[in-house]
Amino acid sequence: MRRGTQGRGRRKAPADLRKLEEELQLLKQRQAELRQQIRRIRNSAGEIRKLEEKLEKYLAPAKWIVEQIKQLRPDWDETRFYQSVQPRQPARRGRRPRAEVQAGQG
């Protein structure tokens, strides 16, 4: 190495060191955020698959019913009927939590 020149890995003293440490912390934070985002995306793929399976369970009988109605009334408009139906959250299955049961009795 020649005199008067700095080696490849050397940097100027403390001011640059502080800046580099701050930048490193920001990069570590960004890395953690990106990893969390990747985890969320991977998890949501499984959740979407489960929801699609659930939707298929609801739609399969509905499609069969549509075929039955169309046999009875060929001009029946399933799209118009679908749009007239109001969305609602499915009812919970199983037992209600204890607080709801007690509140309903009083």
C-alpha cells in the first residue's frame, strides 16, 4: 500500500462513522419491515385459499339451484337476482360465548 492513500475499507473518522451507523440502522429496520411484509403475503395466500374453498362450498349448491330454476323458467335472470341479494356475514357456528348467553337470559 502506498503512503498517503487510504486502503479500500478505510473511511473518514467519527462523523462518517455515525452516518454509516444511522444508515445501517435504517437498513436493518427496512429489512425487518420487508420480512414482515413477505410473511404477511405468504400467510394471506393460505387464507385466500381457505376462503375460496369456503366460497366453493356455498356456491356449488347455489349453482345447482340456479339450474333447477332455469329448467322451470328459462328466461330467469340470475345476474339481476344476484345483484339484488344483500351481503351479510355468515352466522357463527357452534356455541355462543358465555357472556352472550347470560345477557340473553336476563
